[in-house]
Amino acid sequence: MAPGGVVLTNNHVVASCPQVSVTTTAGQRLEATIQATSPAFDLALLKTKLESKVHATFARKNDQLTDLPIVLVGYPNQGIAPIKPLLTPGRTLQRYQVSRLGVMVPIRADVRKGNSGGPVIDESGRVIGVITAKIDTVSTFKQTGKVVRDVGYAVSNSVVLGFLENNQVTVTTADVSKKNSETELFDGAKPYIVRVGCWQ
């Protein structure tokens, strides 16, 4: 979530939604409107009436954050959709990739449905990308003969920050600072993440 009640998520999360809502980690649910979308980069902005005092801080656009510990904070499906956010630990892989969605950050983590649109957070508490997909294990095995699990992809800040700038959303960026524990990262993210609801 950014100042002004703006929420960043994936386009594929809201693309087919006649109505959208957001629910805070405190349980407050509000209606949201789709303010801007980029199907090309799988990003979307929602406008809400949320007034949070805590907003996401981002790594700078050109920071190369490879082979580093990260966490995902979101609502991954565990058989049923969770009501409360969950933390998933992981690590960025050794090099970025370029795809039809632009520059992607490959990560080693248990990415699940429900993580989409959520932040990838480094040890300093900075958002370094937005989760968009996980590797298709079956298709990869058919094509390569290799079993590859627990690999996901995030849209990198080189794309995310450009999308936000183009839509006049001002965010805070920061350099690397002290390392935080997973508990500190989780607690730091809770005030600015929301669960996006799609209503038919």
C-alpha cells in the first residue's frame, strides 16, 4: 500500500473482477476501484479509502538483489484461502531474467496461489518486487526432463517503480540498512499489506 490509499497488485488478480475489495490485516474491509492496469507487466493499482500511517519502502530501481534472503508476506492458499497473512521465507536466485513481463526476479520459495500481487521483501524490509507467478513443474519436466519445484517470479522494481511513476504514485526508496529477523519483517509488512477480494 502506498500513500493516498493506493494498493499495488497484479493485473491478473483483478482483471476479471466486476467488484473489488481490500481487507486489512486488522480485519477492516473496504471497497476498492481499479485505478490503472498494465496487462503487459501484470500490474494494477487499486484506489481505496484506507488511511494507513505505514507504507511500503522500496529498493531502488537499479539495485541488483541476487542470491539474497527474502520473505514473501501474503495470503498463500494452504488448502483453503487464509484469512490472516502468512510469511514465506526464500532467496533470490543468482541472476535476473527478462520475459514478456519485463525484468523478473527469480526466487526460491514456496510460492502459492494467493501470493500473487504480494511483496518480496529483503532483509532490510524493502520491497524488491511483486510476486506474479510460479514455475510450472509439470511443463518444465516435459520440456527439460528436470524436476524444478519452489521457484517463483516477481516483477522487479525496475518495472514496478516505473509503473508507479507513470501513474503519479510517490513512494519511498531506501538503501540497504540493518538486517531484520523474520518476525521483524513480518510485523513491519502487516500494516501495509491487504487481502484483495474479487466479487462476481
